[in-house]
Amino acid sequence: MGANRRHRPTVVIAGGGAAGSLVALHLVRSANRRSAGLDLVMVDPVDRWGRGVAFGTTHDQHLLNVPASGMSALPEDPGHFVNWRHRDDPEAPRAAYVFAPRKQFGRYLDETLTEALQASLGETTLRHVRKPATAIRRTTLGAALVTGDGCELSGDAVVIATGLPAAGHAWAPDSLRDSAFFVPDPWAPGALDVVRRSASGPADVLLVGAGLTMVDVALSLTGPGNRDDRVLHAVSRHGRLPSPHAAELQLAAIPDISDWGSSLADLRREVARHLAEVSDTTGDWRPAMDGLRFRISALWERLSEAEREEFLADDAGAWNVMRHRMPPTSASHLDVLQADGRLRVGTGQVVSAEALPTGGLRVGLADDGETRFVEVGWVVNCTGPQADIRLLGNPLLDDLLRPRGGGALAVAATAGMGVRTERGRILDSSGNADAPLWTLGALRRGELWESTAIPEIRTQALAVATAVLDAIAPLPRRLSDGRLVSGHHPVARPRDPLGLPLSTTAEAATAYNAGLERVMKVQSGGEELIREAALLDPDFALAHAALAMLGHEAGADADVKASLEAARKAVRKRGDDRERSLVDVVGLRVKDVRRTGAQALMAHISEHPRDVLAVSAAVPTIAFSGVTDVQQEAWDLVDGLAPAYGDHWWYISLLAFTRQDQSRFDEAGLLAESALSCEPSSGHAVHAQTHVLYETGQHETGRVWLDHWVTESGRSASHGAHFSWHAALHELALGDTEAVRRRYYSQLAPPTVCGVRSLIDAASLLWRWRVTTTEWDAAVAAGLPDRAGSAFAGEAAPPPIEPVLEALDHDLLAKPQTPFVALHAAIALAAAGERQRLADLGHHCRRSRDNTVRTIVVAVCDALGAAVEARWAEAASLIADVLPVLVKVGGSAAQRDVIEETMLLCLVNAGDAARATSVLSGRLDRRTSPIDQRRLDSLTLHRPVVSSS
């Protein structure tokens, strides 16, 4: 049925909790995609995988402290857990921002792993050995775990996924540790049952520690089945409870840390500034803290060992209070307990414990030089896991760190918080990653700091699975794809960011890759770097082709014809099948053979799906053309690329934009957030999220969030004008026209923005601004004099559009090359009242070989011409006819909305209040919009005042 089992690799996983289960899941899925046979051995004494300490709880009130949207096991499908919960309980809402019971997540991991194994049809097997692993050793072929009864389990690779360390209680005095009324580990099976059942002795309980463990224990000891007279006393060094999560989902404000410095003092200052700025603009510090999550490993890496130790001593407590937050409902429960006097939180350290005659303990608490005493029935250790693995007494980890003949297999990382690795592969005492040993999660805290939450662990699990399979079951690589003949000797070829070979020199490839990565992020400077690559190697066909494609498809500064000719000449000298194919495709696109070029591009992508340059041309998110005028084809193309890209941030960004295009806004938002967590500079992900915020009516949030990204992670963004247009759209929807005016003059007016971007963004904004505000009032007065009247009285008119048109190239308005640009040329000419030029544009479009231009754009030109000549009813009718097929011109719904806005103006001028009211009501049903509400209110009939006499 599959691979010969004598040659099947084996991976042994120490740990069956979340980390071990996620590694197993991704090993199974990755092996399935590679059609590779694989045997997995999971070593853990637990009954079922997927639970572990965190998710083995049976209490419904023990909730995840990460929203469901962040708990997917699959990085490439951030809505996976949300959708699983809905399938599990179809009556429950498909909510992303909900804090589910932890036991439910354990079941989700169990079922997801089981389903993946079933889908492998026996090609991948998993054996669960229910014994503790106590030792590890190298073998001739790999490594082996040794269980407590001496059984040796050998594999080609071993993954240490032991999860969070056991609770530490070195702080407890001997008299407390020796007491039967001390609970050293509240997560041990049945540990809290005896506390709940206890009916004799003092009812009160002392909880040592005030973090998330205390929150769970407090909920367990105050629910049904507990004594009503119980008071919980929670103490810690600082007496601070975890902060609660916000009541509603907030988007992370990810900072640009490139100039934050590298000392602890520098980082303290910059973090404080970041928190303050975000708090000032959003009214909450949480988005700032959530944004730091995506940067923390890079910041941690900058610190010296001494500075890390200093941070742990002085800053970690405050960090944990803000970073590791409790669910809002848990916070509400604790608020009620505190208000009722059933939970008292304070500072103190346990210094003594004396047994009481009737059971329980008299505990001494030292605080600020004084000692106070409290009599309690029980003391529960809520201080959390022991951070230093050297103090745990864990046999497996002790053996991993044990010096042996060739040195220790691993060395402790900062403060003993795990072990040192090279991207998850364990480094030995000589600093080498020679042994086939990997780890993840809590055992990487010392080198990453934040490494214990599911969002971090799932990403590490996929990376470990990929690295393990690359080491023990590598994919075959065709020699012709990876070698370039130099003289009579094949030499390794450089590769692009997605691993595709490049027919060029290493130096040129470095410049090209840097440029391509900028293009992928939607950053400026990409074409300059690619041009540099072409100069470094004039025979680098792909660099020339890329310049031609970027110039033609995205309006980049490039000599399209010269670059295309150079690409054709170079590829005849040197180039593989992919490079020759791409040059041919670019030629067809530039030649304006629209359908043939589209078919050739689709065929190229089918053969070379990881060619990001080709995919970018086929499905642009910020551009002026695309592969097809059939939206479904573009959607199908993106969905079909999933196997080629997996969880790559660029593909997830593209998928996010596709989902918002499909009005699947919840999915789009999750995907965009997932992509930004991997690459905060991803312009495609930000663009998708911006559309989600606009289409769901979150205008104030959208404006603030987008402005923050543009000034931080998006400082190098190309198409900056388009992001400014989006922010202005939010401001216009809010009715804040003065904010729109400030943004226009500072970010969109010529000469700040020129060329096609000025046409698409600046000109269309000015027209939309006019038809929704000042001209709206004039239309109501002229067409519906019996209505409520002015909605925008006293507001100044928008800036004139003539300066924008004067800065545009003549051919851009007279002979636009694509339907989308032609549409905006018509809008700009109508806004300027250029009747003759608008008519000339219509004549030009009628002669186009492009059917979309010949039909849809011509209809829009006719409608706008009628509007310019005040033939309002005719204009409204023409627009109403074309709206259902307007999607074929390209662009987004937000961009095409300007045509519907124009129709509304025409309806009001024509006196058709009923249809205008219907359209506005429909828009408000889709999304909140204060400006639409003001316009709708202005259409209300005047009501006569009835005298009370």
C-alpha cells in the first residue's frame, strides 16, 4: 500500500501534550504531502494525546487565555479551530473572539491529529507508548529515548516536546513543604478535589502566586461544590493580577523596531514610548502589547546574557501582567469575588507555616519588613512552572544536559529556561547541531522569551516537522533544476526566496532576491534592486523580465520594451524552462494580447506555482490589471496554490485579500493577522485587513490602525498613496471632511503623488468627496425640495481636481491601457466637467480590442457624460444597468463604490427619493457609515409642526 517499511524513517517524540501533538500533526501532514512513509512514536504516560497539563483540565471555567481566532493548529488556516468549534456545536455562533474552555481545545488537538492520521491511509503511523521518558542517547543511525522501565525507543530523529515544566516550590519553607495541607502542584490529577471537599478546619485557602494559575485555582475553589464561607487569600511579591483581555477584538499595533537600539535601556525606553503612543491614539495599551508579541524574539536576541538576567529580575513581572492576560469573563468573576470579600489579593512572601490543632496551617507572610499571619485550611502553590530546567529534577532533561564522553547533548539557555538551539535543532556543548535532536515550546524560552503559547508553538511545530523531514526523508531534487553548467562542470545555482533556481551569478541573485522580497512586501525600491541585478549580470533574463512585468503590470519606473528585449536576448544565452516561459508570458502581456497572455500566464503558474512574480501579475491586490476579468477564476487560482505555499506569509496575505473579495470578512481578518504575525511589513496583508475594516464599518479603528502601520512597519511601503486613500475613505465615511482635506494636501495632492496612482487614488477621492457631501446638498435642494434639507451645511467644497489632471500624462486620460485605468480616467474627466474629452475617451474605448473596455467602460463613459450634462435620470439608469457587471473592470468593491455614489447623486437630482433611500438603506445594512446615515436622514420628508393649542 505504500513505502517499503524496512526503509521508513522513525521519529520519536517525548511528550504528548500540545507541543508533542502539534509536532506529530505537522509531521503527519508534511509526510502526506511528500508521499513519504513515516512512523511516529509518542512517549508520554498520559491516556490521550493533545491534553498535557494545560489542556487536561476537566473544568469548564478553565478558559483559554488566547481567543479562539489565535488557537488554530494550522498556521495556514487560522480559522481552523473556530470552524471546528462550530462543527462541534452548530448551534453556537461561529465567533472568533471567544475564550473557549481549555478542555475543548485538548479534544480539538486530539481529533485533528487523529483525522490527519486517518487521511494518511496508513502511510504514516503513530504509536503511543504510555511510559515516562527518563534518558536519551545517540545511536549509530539517530537517537533513542529510554523509558523508566529501561525500554529503548530508537528513531532517526527525536523531538523533545515536554511542554511546560512542572511547578516549582523551592520558595516554600520546609515546614510547609512537609505539610499534608500544602498542594505543591494544583494540576496534579485530583490535587484540588480534597481542598473542595474539605469540611473541617479553617475554610480559607492561601494561594501563593497571583498569575494565571491563581485565576484558574480561584475559579475552581469558588464554584459549585465548594464551601460558601471560603475566602481566598492570594499573595505574590507585587500583588498584581493579570490584566484582562479587551471586551472586543482589537488589532495588534506592530512597531517598527529597526531603530530601537540594542541595550536593555534602549528597549525599555522604546517600549514605553510605543505603549504610550498607541494608548493615546487608540485609548488602550493592549494593541501595543499585542504588536510587541510579533517583535519580542528579535528584541530578546539583541540583549546580552547579563541584560536578559536583569530583565528577568526587574521587568518580567510587569511584562507578564500585561502580556499574559486573562479572559474577560474570568476577570469579571474575580471582580465579583473581590467585591464580595471572597478573594483578597495582596503582597507577601511565605516565611513560616505551623500546623493547627484542628487541621490547616497558620502561615507567616513577610511584607515590607513586617510579618502577618493568616490561618487557612490549605496552601496552594500557584507560582507557575519552574523556569530553570536545571532545578526541576526531570530525569530526561537532566540526562540531556549531563556531561558525557563527547560532551553534553545540550546546554542550558539563558537562566536555564530551556536549551540552546539552532532554529529548534538542539546544540550540544560544543555548539554543534550534529545530533538529530529537536525541541520547541517551553524549552526555547531562554532564546526566544515568548515561546509557550499556541500561536508560537504551532509555528515552531511546523518548522520542526519540516526540518526533521528534510533531514531524514529529503525530497528528491531534479539536477537540471538546481545546477548550472560552467565550462564542463555543473555548479550549484542560487535560488530565489521561494527556493526556485536562478540562472545568474550569486552577486546578481542577492540583489534580485532583495528586490523580489520588497515586491512581495509591497515595499518601494524593489525595481531598483532588480535593475541592479540586471546590471551586475546583463545575461540575467529573469531580472530583465521582472522589470518589464513590473513596469507593465504595476506602473513601476521601467523601460518596458527595452527590458523585454533584453530578457529575450539573455534567455537565449542562459535560462531554464521556467525562465523561458516567464519571458514568453511577459511578451504576450506587453503586446496586449489580453486573453492569450492570460492563458499563457495561467499555464505558466500551473507548471511553476511558486513563481511569485507570475502569481503577483495574475492576482494583484494593488495594481491596474490582472489575469482575468472573471473574479471566480482569480479566486480559484489562489485557492489552488495552497499546496505549493503552505503557511508562507506571502501566500496567506494573498489568500486574505481573496477572502475579503469574497465577502468572507472574518476569515480574511484572521488570515491577514496570521500573515502579519510572520511578516509585519506585508503590504498585501495590511491591504486585506484595511478592506475588512472598511467593509465591516470599523472606520475609526481602521483609520487609527492603518495610520500606525504606515508610520511604523509600513514606512517603506510602495503605493503609499493607496494606503492614504484607504485612510481618507474611513475619514470620509465618518463625515470628518476636514481630516480628509488635511490628508489630501499632505499625502495625495500633486506633486506628492503623480502618474497613474494620482488618477486612481487622488482623482477618485475628490470626485467621491464631492458627490457625497457638497453636491449632495445641492442635489437634495434641486431634486427634492420637500425633504429634510442640508446634511453638510457650512462645509467647504473639496479641493479642485484640475491640478490633478494637469499633472497626468495625456495618454493616461486619452488612451488608458486597462479597463480599470479607463474607468478612473472617465471619473476624472467627469469630475472636471470635461465633456469633450470624456466623449473622446468613450470613442477610444469603443475601438478597444478588450471586450470589458468596449462594453462596460463605454457604458460608464456614457453615464458620466449624461451626468455632466445634467441628464440625471438617464445617467442613473445607465449606471444601474452596469453595476452588476462592474466587477469585470477589476479593482476592489471599495474602489468601484464611487460609481454607485455617482448613481445616488443622479437619483436625488432626478427627484427619485424612493430609489435613493433604498440604495442607502442597503448600504447601511452592509456596514456602518455615518456619512450614509446623514444622507439618508436628509431624504426624510419635512413634517409639519402641530400646534398644541
